[in-house]
Amino acid sequence: MTIDSDLLIIGSGFGGSLTALVAKQIGLRPVVIDRGRHPRFAIGESTTPLANLVLEGLARRYGLPRLLPLTNYASFRATYPEVMRGLKRGFSYFAQQMDEPFKPRNDHANELLVAASHGEADADTHWLRADVDQFLAREAVNARVPLFEETHPESLRRDDIGWVVEAMREGEPLRFRTKFLVDASGEGAWVARQLGLSDATATLHTHSRAVFAHFTGVMPWETIYRRDGGNAADHPFPCDAAALHHVFDGGWMYVLPFDNGVTSAGFSLDPRQSPEPQGMSPDDEWGALLRRFPSIAEQFAQAVPVSHGGHLVRSRRLQRRFTPAAGSNWALLPHVAGFIDALHSTGIALTMFGIERLAAAWERHWNHPELATDMAEYDRLFQAELSFVDLIVAGCYRGFRDFPRMVAMTMFYFATAIWSEHRRRNTTEAPRGFLCGDDPALRAALEWSYQALHDPTVSTDDLTAFVTSAIAPVNIAGLCDAGKKNMYPYMV
């Protein structure tokens, strides 16, 4: 059996399904194939204002009104109560010391809270990916996009039209012929590997691996914080209604609560400092990590893992990068082309930017030679943005041992993100690169700051002053203000 299409998408996660929906509205004939079946576990769960703004723009431009409720917490919960999500008001960070309980300080010098919304009505969400991915896949099917689940692609070759993918489904061979190929297969990177693309992971500065699961019974961090004397009244939002970060020398932990009592949590560790322990299961490693951090251990004292058969999962190195990310008649979605780390929740937004650019290119130049130029620009922007995110995240890892230096590095993320949000809301100009990642001056300043983190001649005050000056053109939220004591309310 042969299935013809304009666009063949490998992978039906949120990126693949959203790409298919948009392509269908443009007038193309998309087909999606996937090795698995929904619902299924996935991580990469935390949205941001930028991600929601791009999703809103896609929904409005391409006539997809059923996606609009996904763009803020209140409308999501009210419209699709069966699709699980969690409230995310912003980002909260707490500096942990090994073998010591967390000690709140009156000056909040070991905390950072940055708000991303005024309240629940315009807040972001954590996506329970099993639910959200399934919802978007069903939306694609309801839009009459053919979706072939439990279909295993086996080979890829070119033909006179474009591409041929040979696959197997339930023991039967299928042949897919298409003009344009999109890899949305996540870390499997099926198209990238079939094409033999260059593995450029060695160019990345960030090194991390993860131990993670979904849990029930996780105690709110604010309960422990208040009991131990923390002044939560100074917080611009409840610290648990956030992407909650516990950071420490050598890594960090994320805690993302959903509305159904399930919490996504995991440690991200630099394997150069914390190599995978030989002969120790992921469950045992998790327990050993908790024993090093008494306050986190208390937060998880009654926690029970409920994913993966009740066990923890351990990854190898998380980082990847392929070059190029696109060609004249193929493209990798950003999550396939490269990944850095979950720190600062950049993944969903970066994928949204990629989908937006592909859709615009198809609208302008489908079946025209100029599409190849658009794809070259897609690759250029993505590589610049990935490098920018990599330097921010790697810089934060370097700064975890000295929390004020980490705070300084986060300002590159928050300043560019907030400025980009403001620009999208208030101008009709074409979108800029993700986090201004293609801005030469900001990139140069970020590179200097990254190197300065390990330069003993550069004090924390000097680093902070340099960052403050560097981000000044985009710092519309009053960041780097010592008078705010690391507490930043929503300012956009």
C-alpha cells in the first residue's frame, strides 16, 4: 500500500501534531506516522509566555480556534478539564547545600522568584504531556489528517517527487511518498540519523543527565519554607505555582505540580561531577540524592512514583545537536535538531518558533525554489538560538555553586524573554529570534559572562554590573535591581 502526501511528519507528539494541523490549514496534505500510540509518558512539560504567544498566533492565523484555550491556565482548565495541566505563575529557585537543611534568609539572597503573569487568568501551564499530546493528535485526526500509529519506519530514500519511507504496521508493509519530510520524532531523531547528519553535540557547553518520574504525595515546598521561618509574603506568587528549581553545586531539581495531585520531578546532574553510579539502580540513586539534601528529602518523604511501573528513569547525556537542521525539502523540528536541558523551560517555546517559521516558509514558497533559501535561514536561526540557550544554561550550571553568579546568568534569559513577550504583544513587526539569540551584541556579552564565571579576578559584583549593562537595551522589567531582593513581580 502506498500513501502519497505533500508533507510526511515522523512523530505525533505535540510538535508533530501541531505542525500537521497548521499544514492542513495552509492547504497542504500532511500525513503523520508514529512508532507508538497515545496516551504515553513524555517530559518537556512546562510552557512559558513566549510559547503561549506563538501558539496563540498560530491558532489565529491558521484558523484553529480550539487551540486558543491552551494558551493560558484559566481557559485551559475551564474549556478542557479532562486534559490535565498545572498552574505556572513563574519561575522559583532555591539554593540548596549538600548535607544541610535549607535556611531561609530575610534578604532572600538564596532565592530567586520571577513572575510570568498577573494571576491565574493569564498564567502559563505545565502540560501533562500524555494528555496534551493525545489531545493534539486527536485534533489532527478530526481535521482529517491521516495518523498511522504503531507504524515503524524502516528506510528512507529519495525519488523523483521527494522522499519514500518504507514502514511496517502490524506486520504489513506500507510505503509513504512525500514532497517534504518533517522529523518530529524527538530524541529518536529518525530522519536525522537516516540522513547521516553531523552530530555536533561536542560543540555544546552544557553537560547533564537526568533521574526522573511522576509522583503522588509531594509536599508543597512553601509548607517547609514557612515552617522554617521563610517570609513567603514577599514572594510575588506562590512558589509552588511555578517551575520550582532546587539548585546546588553540580545540578538542580525540577518540581512541576499538576492539578490532579501528580507532580513531575527530576534531578539534572552534571555527569562530570556526578557520573552515573555503577551498580546502582535509578531508584537507589534517587534515594541517595535525597539523603544529601535534607529539606528536599522532607518534601518527598511521602512521595510515591506512579510512572514507569512505579520506578525512576535515568537518562544518558541529555544534550544533542544535529547540523544542518533543514534542507531544501526536509526539516527537523527544534526538539529533534537539538536539546540543551529543562532549565528555564525553553523547549516548548523553541519548538513553537520552529513550527511558526516552517509554516510561514510553506505559505510563501511552497513548490518554489525560494523554499530552499527559507530552509537555510531556518537552520541558521535555530543554530544561533540553540547556542544562546546553551551558554545561558551552561553558565547557570557553572553558577550553581555560587548562587548570586547563577542569578546574574539567568538575567540573560529573563530579560530577553520578557522583552520578546512585550514585542509580540505590542508590535506587528516580524518576530525576532528566540530570546534574541541572533543578536551579536547580546551573544558576545553572554560569551564574556560565561568565561568570567570561572575567572577569579572577576567578582560577583563585577559580573552582575556587566550583565546589567549588557541587558539594558532589553531590560524592561527592572531586572538586576538589588533593592528587589531577587523578588520580581510581573512587569509586562
